[in-house]
Amino acid sequence: MNETTAFYLAQGISVFCGVLAIVMMQLKNMKTILAFQIIVNLTASLNYLLLGGNSGAMASVLAIIQSVVMFLYSAKNRKPHVIVIIGFILSYVACSTYNIVLTQDLKEIL
């Protein structure tokens, strides 16, 4: 797929993702909100991959994992343990740190 086609496809996916996010904010049921959040993050990660934003895609994949875990807790009518929340926070910090290091390495090469 050439760059122009990928760009326009990514823009279409971005609009679709935005519409889904707006619909998601209008929902009342927590399970439905989390299901929509999984779909929104999946489309966002596809969008980032098409645009070459690997770090954004990685953060979206982490958000998908977090949404799935929260969906499973919600299905059991339980709240996640503090360790689970801390684990997600640490994974986002690790993802950000990795992306900063990767960006710094690329700046030094260029």
C-alpha cells in the first residue's frame, strides 16, 4: 500500500474512531462503555500503525489490554485490586520511557 492510500485510509479510520468515541460518551452501562472503549482503542491503534506512529499504537494496545481487564472485572461485578491499577500505571510509564529513549536514539542517528 502506498503512503497516500495509507494516509487517506488512516484519516477515514480516525473519523470513524471519533464518532465511536462520541457515541461511547453517551452510553450509560459500564460494560457497554468498556466494550466501545476496546473498539475505539483498536481502531486508534490501527490508525497509528497506518500513519507510522508505533509509539501511539503501543499505547493504544496497552489501553486495549486495560479495557479488557476492566471489562472482565465489570462482568464479575468486582473492582480491580490496587496492584492491577499500579501495574497499568507502571506499564504506561514504561511505554512512555521506551518511546522517549527510542526518539532520542533516532535524533542522535539523524
